Amino acid sequence: MRFAIIGDLQYWKAEVEELSFKMEQIRKYKPDFSFVMGDVGGSQMRSEAGLLETKEYVSMAGCPFHLIYGNHDVEYWPDNRFEYDPESTYRRVFEESPYISYIFDGVLFVCLSIERQPYESFITPYTVYISDAQYEWAKDVIEKNRDIPCVMIAHAPVAGSGLRCERPMHNAALDTYLDQTFKAERWVKLLRDNPQIRVWVSAHFHMGHDYESAITEREGVVHISSGVMTCCTRDERAHTRIIDITEDKRLLVYTLDHNNDGELILDAEIDLYGKEKSKGRIKRPQRHEILIGDGDMPESLWYDERHKSYYVSTEKGMLWEFSEELCDFCGALSYEKKVSGLFLENDMLVLEYADKTAVSLDLTSRKRWQYKDSLPRELNICSSVFGKKLPYVSYDTYPSKEGIYIKF
């Protein structure tokens, strides 16, 4: 059975003819079903008209499909939160739930759909939030089908996937992975508790297919990133993912390269029962390895044993919080000026800047991170530093196509 993975379908009106052509390229490969990964609707995003238009274009691929929501489909600012109801609009257009499960060829597909974050916990409009109700639904479906392989379909990846994103933008925006700033750790635990989950397919990053970390594998789960076919690509690598399930339960991952006459390129082969090692262009990230990204270099690395976190300062003045549990960034604690030292007293982290000024942050607060499109974060100006000085950690750096990596 063959599936098309259609990444973020954001487009301009001038692209409509080209978009139709690319849907015909997908149709040529005769998919049996398509998953539309959210962030859709062109200039009419977040409207019934936008969903109807998307429905029309995706139908050109010539097969049934299911559309899940992405963060931009449900985003809001507090002063306009009543203007649009994404849940009821979806049900009017598609007459089903945005989150749903299927069994195709003896493989369980669990489709997660981004929801509106609660108003009372609003920080930034771009969060990739999943409610407790949807999480419990997904957990129940997965646990009831332990005897068959499972593929997760979601707009955003899970924390620690190691997939290539646009750094530092996504990390600072607090929307790099599912439930970031909410309950990201529960998805990591769900994967560890359910080894039948072999694949997690996501979109969201608008990045190309030919990076070393466009497909990754960590703790037995293969993470597949699908980019976009439109001008909203961040690196001009327009593509669609095609995946096949073979009779012997292998998942073949292809790239349909829209920039190269719709050429189909085999990228990876995955044994859905995990008996054989996955093959192909797959990066296996190390636990103590951090991708800083392009155009910046690390300056210092500290370790906080109490909170199991690392803090990375860079030449451009960023200070990143990296969770040892999640193997991923939590967010940016500072990007205004360079940090020269870090101190800890209980749950208070004190940042000493190079100009000898200091601020303190509560590490239990979801409002400790800094981003330009968010509500003001919670911090205290300090007259002097206090607490125990955090130790430095030695590290090495190495370059890659993705950017600069730290290894420690």
C-alpha cells in the first residue's frame, strides 16, 4: 500500500497553477491514501474557505486523504480568540474528527492533530499543543493494538527526534516539538513504553529531504521529516514524501523531488517489526550531542545536576536550555547579551552578564523563556549574584551540513 505525506500546504495565489501540477506529480505515483500534515489554506488560512480550497487541491492527488491540524491552523492571540473556532469548522468541512486512527495492511496509523492551547496558559500563539483528552485517546488506541506495528502521524515531531529544523528560530519560538512547554515528556515515555511504535512522521520545519538529519533513528523509533512543495520551503528543496508498506511489513521511504521532474528517490527502508536494522540515509543522533545551527558558535556549556539540564551560551549572545531527559532544547533563556556565569539556588537560576548585571529566573515557570512573539517573560533584576556557581562542561565541536554540533 502506498501513502503520500503532504507537508505544510501554505501557498500564494500565484502558485495555484504550479500547485495543481505538483499534485498531478503525486497522482502519477498512484498513492492509495494521503496524509495532509497541517498548516494549510493559503491566503485564507484559519477559515472554512481555506479548508475547502485545500480539500479541492489535495483531491487532485487522486486518492482519499486525512488532514490533521498544524500550529498555524489553530493559533490565536488573546484579543482575537473568539473570531474562529477551528474544531467546529473542521467537522463541518470533513465530517470527522481531526485526530483519528486507521489500520492499513496490518499497520496502525495514529493521526494526532494540534489543538488550541488553553487561554489561561497562553505564552505564544505558535505552540504545538495536544490536550490531555487527545493524549489519553492516542495512548488507549496504541495500547489496545500492541500486537501490530504503529506509525505516528503528527504535524510536529516528538522531543529528542534529532530532526533538522530552522535553528535558532524554531527552538526560540517554543514550537520545535509536540507539547513543548507543556507535557513533552509524556510523548517520549509513550514511545519508550510501546516498542511497537516504529515510525513517527512529521512536517512543520519546511526543510529539505537531503540533510543528514532529515530522517533519524533514536531508541528504536525512526523519525521522518516531510518538507513542503510550495514557495514556503526554507531551503528551496520542494518535495513530498511517499511511503510504501510491503507484504513483509517493511516501510519504504521515498522523496518525490518536485524540483527534479518529480523523480522518486528511495531514502530509507524500515523493518516494522524491528528484527533488522533500518537501512538508508538515516542519522542516529548521540545522546550528548547538540546542534547549534548555522552562523553561530558555542562559547560555554554548564551543567545543572538538580534539574538535569545543560545551558549553552553562544558567540551571538544566545543562552539555550537543553533538557537531558528530553535530549532537546527547552527554549532560549536569553538572547539580549552575553552571559558570563550561571548560579543556582534551589529553583532560581541567576544569569550574570558580561557587564556585571544579573537577572534571576524561576526554572519551574513556563514563562522563563524569551521570544519576540510571546508574552513578557518572568524575571527579576538582581543587585548581585547569589547561589552556587554551576560547573563548566568541556566539549568538542564539529561542522556539518546542518550547522555546528557540540559533543560532550
